[in-house]
Amino acid sequence: MGIESLLVFLIVGAIAGWLAGLIVKGFGFGLLGNIVVGIVGAFIAGLIFPALGFALGGGILAAIVHATIGAVILLVVIRLVKRA
């Protein structure tokens, strides 16, 4: 993985985590936390979407949407666990 790929990976994670924080009110983890939430969300969506037969296509915008959906799922699960 080159430095450019790593940079894009981190930027997509940051944007996805930030968007997920806006969608799921009350969750903001700062820049580093948003990157982690976005990256973990992309991993979660990468596991769930193929099993459901759902594909968004390629490109940076699709990667951001994909990671954001996974990050929203992650934040909702975190919220449910915190309430329990």
C-alpha cells in the first residue's frame, strides 16, 4: 500500500465517520475517533453488503457512502449497547 492509498483510506474514513456522527445524533469522537469509526464502518459494510447481494459500484464517492452506511450501523449498535 502506497502513501497515496493510505492517505485516501484515512480521508474516506474521516469523512464517513463525520457523516455518520451527523446522521446518528449525539455521537462525535473527534477527528481520530471519526477516522476509526469510518474505517471500522467500512469493514462492517464490507462484510454485510456482499452477503445481502448489495453493491454500490466503484470510486471514491461509493467508498464514502459504503463506509458511512457501515459507520451508521456501528454507531447505532454502540448506542444500543450503552443503553443496555
